[in-house]
Amino acid sequence: MGDPQKRAMEKYRSRLGARGLARFEVLGRDSDRALIRALAKRLAEDTPEAERLRAVVAGSISGGPPARGGIAAALLASPLAGSGLDLGRSREPGREVDLG
């Protein structure tokens, strides 16, 4: 690789690093190439969708059961937590039905 080409590659990788990205190589099946590229592209974005995807992939790879209390933690982190909403249901007897 020539000197100008080498400098261009170093600058490119430096710009990637400044954005928090890194270039790396992976091995996989040729049939998964498009899937892996699409996944990498989506994970490189700084969006809530990328975070959700990252969590789903990490959870499926770890193979372990989800941590206990995850639903309770999510509900407590909700914007409606502590708002004083009354979510109770009234218990009314059902209506009479003539089946004969």
C-alpha cells in the first residue's frame, strides 16, 4: 500500500474512532453476509432501535434466563410511575343468561 493510501486509511479509521466505531473482520457463512452487514449497520446507529436490537441479540447469545425483576424495573422506570393513577377495577357480578 502506498504512502498516500496508508495516510488516507489512517485518517478514515481515526474518524471512525472519533464516532465511537471500529472496523473489524468477522468470519461467517457466505449466505449470512447480507444479514451480518445489515445487523452491523443497524448496531452502528445511535438509536433506541439499535439499543433494543443489541439487547435482544445479547440476550439470545448469552443463553441464560433473563434476570429476575426485569418487568418490575421496567414498570418502575415508566413515566407514569408515581403519578397516582387509580388502576383498580370494579368487581361487578355478571348478568344472568338464559341458556334454555
